[in-house]
Amino acid sequence: MPNLNTAQESNSRLTYQAQEEQLNQFAERYIKLVLAVGQHDCYYVDAYYGPVQWRKDTFWQPLSELQAQHQAGTEWLSVLAAQIIAADLKLRYQFLKTQWHSIAAYLTILQGSQLSFTAEAEALYDCKLPPYSLAEHQQVLSEIDALLPGEGALSDRYNEFKAQFIVPKDKAAAVFTASVNIARKLTSKHMDLPVEESFEIEYVNDKVWTAYNWYKGDAHSLIQLNQDQPLGIERYLELASHEGYPGHHVFNVLQEQRLVKAKQWLEYAIYPLYSPISYLSEGSANYALSLIMTDAEVLEFERDVLMPLAGLEGDLALFHQVLKQVKKLSYYENHVNQCLTDKLIDTDMAESMLMEGALYPQARAKQRVRFFERNRSYVINYNVGEDAVAAWVETKAQTTADKWTRFEALLSRPLNASALKLND
């Protein structure tokens, strides 16, 4: 452990450098511990583009040893709290502190501890969940029911109506490519991305998720689209903006460019999936489409470009009216996941609840329950996170340009859930 009693130098530049060096050394400890935890869960380290040797030097250690390392680091953090006085370094310290504390919670989970859904959301993602009303859920279902034509069970009617907007698998690549291209074009009008940034797309199967961005470093991403379940036309722009522009790909590019390379703040070169950074990562990615296009522009692009590419016809305007209400059902999915995680229901009941209350077809409900079982409270990052990002970006934005400025600032210097609330 480095000397923690560094005297305050009279030269302010040296004082700042001393503080930064302390944080640099703690960041190295943080990265190495995250890499070590990743030896126990292959999903934990979602991305890493820090020093190659640190990953090569990582070896399997018992969880008890990792807990001891975490405790030693926590003691170091408490000392650093009084030493870090520069304003921007205080924010850096707070980020490291919140990320560090989430590791302790995940280590207990790996050893078999079962946190409740709400406790886990706070321990891993720094998120205190808002109350949820089943009465509001019933009101949303009533509004969807009034919009949909036909008779019979609401879930059946919705899925029959949606079927006309399902993109054939042989058209998926063309539709997704067009969606990513327009998302990239619109984002580049508002953000100066590095000239070398790039991505590639793969089409995969047998996943619990619909799409995924694997950030590889050097401004490059691999975006995978799961072909297990047929996707509606509306999902393609959502996924292009979420996984690509200005979502996950841009988020990682900005962190690498402005924090890792420009400042050498290496803690941003690693992404532990089950940690507070996911609240902003998923929330900003879910918000991304509303930033690049208005509802009317989405409808126009789907009607004039994507529907012809997919060979589809239908009342797209009505479909989007319905979808606007269906999106509100995501909070009901949180409720189902909470019941499942807290062992109030089993997987069969969770599937039934999703089919009836979230209007999923059976195959999609089964896939979603698999996602719940694997990721537990992670789902709150999508909708609760999106609402938090929207509030932070829009509260002090008067124009579209203001929104982009605030959004880019947020992605370039990430805030956790607590800080988002304090700064909205």
C-alpha cells in the first residue's frame, strides 16, 4: 500500500498531482479486483481495454481472499476521503467509491447470499426504487385495449396486431444496417466522434438478450443482434440507437477518448456489468432514440425506409400509438422480476404474468424470464435509469442543442444514480 500521509505541498499543481496519483494507484487496485472477481463470473467484466499485462497477471483466487482485499481497499478509501480536495477529483473519487462498494455486494452474492430485489438494486446500482402501482398498470392495459381492434383476450389481440409489423429474418440485416446508419449520421451532426471509431454487426442465436454491444477498445464495437425471437419494425431504430449511436458505442468511445486516453483515468477502462455504471449506461442508451429523432421522425423513417426494406404494410401510426402505451408496461416487468427474485412466484407464474400483463407471446416470455433469472435487479437500469437520464438532460435544457450538450457531458463524465438526482 502506498504512503497515505502525503503532506500538502505549497505548490497547488503539485498538490493536485499528489491527489491524482493517489487516485491512480487506487484505480489500479480497483481494476485488478474487478478482473479477479471476473474469474468467478464470466459475465462480470463486460469490457476491458486497460493495460494488457494487468489482465495477463490475473489469476483465480478464493472469494474469501478477494473479500479481504476489498476490505483493505475500503480502509484506504476512508483515508483518501480527507485527502482528495480538488473539485474534479472529488467527483472521480466518488465514482470510484460507489463502484468499489458495489463489488462488496457482488462478492456476497457470489458466495450465496440472497439480497431482495430492492436491496440488490441499491447495493449494486446505487438506485432506490420508486414505488410501483398495480392500479396504474391496469389503467395502461385499459388504454391499450381501447386502441386495439378486434375482440378477445388483450394479449392475443395485441400480438395478432403486431404480427403485421414483424420483420422477416431474411430482411433483418438490411433493416438493422439502415437503422444503424441513420443513427450514426444523426449523432455525428451533434457530436465530434473520433475519425477512427467503427463497429461491426453479427447476427447470433441462443441468447437471453435481444442485442448486445461488446466494446473492444480503440473506438471499436461489436454489436450482436439475437435472432431467436422475431423483432417488430419498431425495435430496429431502438436497438441501433441503444447499442450504437448515441448509446453504448458512443458512451464507451467518449470515456475512452476523454477519460482513459486524455486523463489516464484507467478506472473507466473497465466495465463491471453488475455495478452503478450500468444505471447510466443502460439509461442513456434507452434515452438515445428520443434524442436523435422525434416521434414523428421515427414514424416517417420507419414508414418511408424500413417498412419497404422489410416488405411490410400496415397502420404504422396506430401501431406507434399502441407502442407508446406498451412501453409503460416495462415497470410491470420490474414488478414481475421482483416477485420472481424474492421467491414470491415461480418461473411458470412469471411467464404467465408477462403474457397477460406485459402482452408477451409465450416464447418471448420464456426468454425474458431467463433474462430475469440471470440478471435479477439489472432490469431497473433500463427504465428507471432512462427516466433519470431524461430528467437530468431535459430539466435545464431549453433547446435541442442544449439537450445534446448535456447528454454528451453526462456520457463524458459519468454520474451514478445518487449524483444524477443531486444534479438534476
